[in-house]
Amino acid sequence: MDPATIASGLPKAELHLHVEGTLEPELMFTMARRNGISLPYATVAELRAAYRFTNLQSFLDIYYQGARVLVTEQDFYDLAAAYLERAAADNVRHVEMFFDPQTHTKRGVAFTTVLDGLERAMGDAAVRFGISGGLIMCFLRHLGETEAVTTLTEALPHRHRLLGVGLDSSEVGHPPSQFRHVYAAAVEAGLIPVAHAGEEGPPQYVWEALDVLGARRIDHGVRSMEDPALVRRLAAEKIPLTVCPLSNIRLRAFDTMADHPLAAMLDAGLRISVNSDDPAYFGGYVAANYAAASSGLGLDPAALAEIARSSFRSTFLPEARKIELIDEVDAYLAAQ
């Protein structure tokens, strides 16, 4: 069985996907023209050439700059719809999608404008492609907890339209414990807590995300491998980690795929899913991440299938639906 074909064909969930990070340069230029926004790049090729990141912050600088073109509900619909069509081609069956409302509301875009566009695109994808999903609203950690509380207050009238809350943006110097109060309020409102931790930040940030924020899933978490006690806990408690191999390489967390700890994480019994993070910037959607992990780390089709099963186990779907989707993985593999 060809690993690239398996990577594309396996039914899978995507759990670490920033919808703003799916903004391809061509769509960025289209939106800039229709919204009368000037970009500091003359061509798509010039913009792509700027994607030479040295760390997380160098990526975020361009990411936030690109997000300025998102203004109307139709923009957010078009953004999510384009991603979901690509996800369908990779046989993504369920997506729990991150979005960053603060990136937009601070520019004067209404919270409901963002939410309405994304929700409409997900509803259409359910009909067109059979992709189920939910929206996870992230707080930008570099803006601090006070602004996060303001965002949560704005979101609470729409909490029935949200799956959970997350924490992203610049990690170093912004530990999860700084957001304990806003997370407590979000959980009290019925939102599921997840958090980015252990990408550039130390293993201690993963401990804090679990113990202070009550995170039920850790996004990235690759630096957990530096702390044997943390690894034992993650394995024993079956805490999901949403790993993004191509992102980690492009942001220089690891020099090459051969250096990536994904295989070691699997060997340690951790519950791992493979995801694309910000695929327009990092050079590959979810199937490309599966394929890169396979070729760079020697993961065979059976290992890829187990990652796909784990992706469904790591969702916040009802248990019966998880079993149905895992059965789809087994049926696909048996048919190869």
C-alpha cells in the first residue's frame, strides 16, 4: 500500500486547524481587492517568498497581517468553505476548527460577522461533504486575560454555537496560568477547554494547561517528551495531543522530520492525532502531514491508521459516533 495514497484516503478528524491559517495567497489577494485593502506584496509569488519563518513570532507577524483582508461575513464563509473543500479531498470526516475572534474584533469586525460566516460554511460542508464539526474560540495569549474576558463576555450569548475555548498565539512568556479566571468562566458556561502548550513553551506549560485550566486536550505538546513524569501522566490519562509535524518543522521547533518526536510519542503510548495547524503557511494540509510523517519517520500504513483512529478518539463527539468513524478507518484499511 502506498503511504501517500493511504494518507489521503484514510478517514480522519482534524483537531488542530486555525481557519485564518488556511488563507491561501490567491484568496488573500481576491479579498484584498474586493475590500479595498492594500497588501505589502505585489504578487502571490512575492507573498509566498515571505514564508521563510525562523520561529513562531515570525510566522504570526505575517499571519495577522494577512487576516486584515477578512472583513465581511462572506469573507469568513469563503475562507472556511475553501478549507472544508480541501478537507473533504483529504477524507476529513470531522473537524473541530479554531478561530481567533480578537484578531478581527480589534479591527472593528463584529463577533457575529465572524461566527455567522464560519457557521454557514460548516453547515454547507455538512450537506455537501458529510463533514461534521464544531467551532473552538481561541484567546490570543499575548493580549492578556483582561481582553480574553471581554471576548468571552461577547461570546457568551452565542455559547450554544461554540464547542469550546482554546489558547493560542505567542507562547513563550505567556503561561496558561495567566488565563485561569477566563477559563473557569468559560467552563462554567459549558464550553470545553483546550489549550496550546509545549510547542515553544516548556513542559511546565503543559502541566499548567492541565491542572490550572483543566484542558481536556493539548494542542502541540511536543515538548512534553522532555519531562518523563509528564509523559507518563499523558499516557495514563489518555490525554489527547494534537500534533502538527509540518508546522513544527517550518517554525524551526525541529530541524528535520527525522528529528520530530512523533514516533517516540506513539511508542510512549500517547494519544496522538496529526493535523495541519496553519496549512496555507506551512506547505501542507492534513494528508500532507500524514504523508510527511510517514516518509520522514518510517510510519507504515498500520501506524497511520492508528493515528486516524486516535484522531476520532480525541474528538468531543459522542462515543457512539466515535465508534462509527473508527469503523470507517478499519473498513478503509481492509479494502486496500
